[in-house]
Amino acid sequence: MHIFFKIDSLLLCIVVLIFVLVNTNKKVEHRHVTTKLFIGLIISNILMVLLEIAWQVLEGNTFTNMRNVFSIVMLVYYIIHPFATFLAFFYLDYQIIQNTKKILKRLKYFWVFVLINLIVVVTNPLHQFVFTINQKGFYERGLWVGVLWLIGCILYLIVLLDININKNKLDSRKKRYILLLCIPILVGGLLQLLLLGISTLWIGMTLFILFINAYLQNTLVTIDYLTGIFNRRELDEYVNYKLSKSADCQISGVFVDIDHFKSINDNHGHLEGDEAIRLTANIINQTLRKGDFLSRYGGDEFVIIPNINDSEKLERLIAAIRKSVQDFNEKSSKPYRLSLSMGYDTYSGKDKDEFFALLDKHMYEEKRRKHSK
């Protein structure tokens, strides 16, 4: 019964991790780098929790064979340890920099450390630099454990540094999400470092994975898969909220449509058409200010709900977007030029459909003016 109380939280972690793994395998594609990192993170943590359970069960056993088994368990534990901690780091870092090439470049350093760690751990019986199992069958830390903790701290300092470097590319929600993810790992790791004999690190890692899973489920509902911006469902909810905010609420909006999009698809293929949609979303997103809302409306259409209700400021925003598109075209090597038609206005009513119809009307008026030239 005493053993059960030592491992009950770890058994719960196993159940939770297996549930998340099965749920992830069912609902997402495995080609994307974040999905691969997430699945690898879950599997490595399942293995670590199983080894932690074996540690708790075997510790204190004085039989020679059981001590040998305990030593083997601890050797495997420290061989796998870097995979769990580093995959958590790479997952967080990819959320910040969104650059597969950079992540793959950093992975090279990870494999170097994995090799060094493997050599140190496998040769532990010779130098006991990683751990020892004393005569009473209890685990004692070696100096290498301190090295692992130090490297873990450095990894999360890199995460904070990358957040600062990329702060202009990250919206406040994404920053809060990444910082929230760090808390259970750091707290769990610190407690396990200070209080030998408790298993808080892998509980913290399980919470970390649960937070990611919750975020992914929310993303499937609210985020457009192709562009990474909000989808139509979230747009409708946001506009309904804005319109119901107060009796005299004014809301500004911009309806955006890519000109000659059919021509891009017909002449360059649908993959290039998808790329044009992604590029447009990125150009607009980088031009918007903090607090502005961008959504894909459908097809090659987008809606912006800027955090302004002044027509002069709205005109300046439209001019800034046009300038960003122009700058892109001057630097781009694409076989086409991006061009946007935008309908914009400030609305004072309460009807969402009426609001969208007003923006849509202004957008088609601009399209007609372009075609008539």
C-alpha cells in the first residue's frame, strides 16, 4: 500500500499521457514538425514516467539482483532523460521562431549532447558520476545530474531570449501561452531538485503536455489551418461580441479579396494558390497593430476588425497594407504580383450580416473600379 501512495500520481500521469497520445494520433496529421515534436514528447514522457515508477518500486531493495535491476533502470532513465527535456524545449522554440530550418540546425547540437550523455551514463559503473545505488538499495545523485539541470535552465533561458528577439512577430496571446507552458516544468523540476525522493518533474511535464493538448483542441476550433490566423467561426463570435458590447458601439471593418486569384490557381497550380493565401495573411498580419483582429473569411477573402473607430485612422491602415503589398511585390520572385481589393467602413448598427454586407459592397465597388480602368 505504501508503494501505491508513492506512485499513484505517476500512474495517473501514465493514463493522461496515453489518452493524449491516442487523441493526438486520431485528430492531427503527422507530417508537420510541431506534431512530430509533440508525439515524440508524449512518448518520451511515458517512458520516463514508467521508469520513475520502476525507480520508486525498486528503491530500498537490498537483494543483489534487485539492486542490479535498479541500476539498469537508472541507466536507461538517464539515457532517455535528454529526449524528454529537449523535445519540450524544441516544441516551445518552434512556437516562437516558426522556422523549420533553424530548428533542424539546433537539433544537430542536441544529437551531440545525446552522444556525450550516452557515453557518460553507460560508463557510470566506472566513475559513478551520474548516480550510485548504496548498500541499502537507495539512489544517490551524482554531479552529472547537476549538469542536466543546468542545461535544462539554459534551454528555458534560450526560450525567453527567443521570445524577446521575436516579440514583434508574436501576439500577446501566444506569448502568454508559451510562458504558461514553462511554469509546470520549471516548478516541477525545481521541487524535484530541492526535495530528493519526490517525482514532481514528470508531473509538471504531464501538465505541460495537457496544456498543449488543450491549446491544440482550441486551435482546431478557432484557427484557420492554412494560414494560422483566426477562422470564420471565431470571426462571427468576435463580431457578435463587439456589436453587443454597448448601445452606441461603433465597429470598423475591412473586407479583403485577392485580385485575379483564379488566374494564380489556373496558371501556377493550386499549391501556389494556397501559398498566395498564406503570403497575403502574413503581409496583413505583420502590418496590423496590437489589438487588431484578422480572420480568413473563406477562399481568398479575409476580414480585419481593427481596434479603431476613426475613419482617418482606418484610411491610414488601408494605406499601410497597400504599402506592405507593394514592398512584397518589389522584393518577391513569385511569377505573379499580389493585388488586394479592400472594402472598409465604420458601422454603428447591431446586425452582423448587415455589417459584413456593407464591407462586401465596398470591396466589390473597388473591384469594379479596377476592372473599368
